[in-house]
Amino acid sequence: PVTLIPDLRAVWTARKASVVVLDVRRLDEHEAGHIVGTTLHIDVLQPSFDSIAVKSIKPESTVALYCRSGNRSKRAASILASKGYRVIELATGYNGWVQAGR
């Protein structure tokens, strides 16, 4: 299942559980800036995204993911949900996060 949320701050309070915060943007975007607390970066546009994700993320983990504006994260959310992960998606992406002053 995929849960769409407007703000990842709720995820920080759930960090006691197994939550992986995943940036699915390109490497240059990630290096230019990312949400503090991001635990993993995998470019969703890489053909090997799903195999890297499965190797890097425990099956029992909840994955909180984001991209730039919310489009690529939908693709990543679909892939990860099909693999059985519980997925939380940041609705407005990194841009919305920055514009909100977080």
C-alpha cells in the first residue's frame, strides 16, 4: 500500500520503527540538496532501481520516499509497493519541502 502525505515530519516520529527515507532523484539532484534524515538514495530512472532497492531495503521496512516534485516518486512507490513494501510518499516532493521552509 502507498500512503501519500504532505509532510515527512510525521515519519521522523515513527523512526523508532524500521523506516527508510529514500531519495529517488538523480545523483546530481541529491548532491545539490536533500532532506536531512535521508537514509538512502537510488535513482528511480536507473533500469536496476528495483533490484538495488530490494538488496538495500529490508522487506519489513516502511519506505518514505520523495523526488523533486512528486512525479518520479509515484513510479518508485508503485515499484516498491508491488514488491510488498509499505510506502509513504511525500506529496510535494523536495521542492515543496524546501518551499515550506523545512
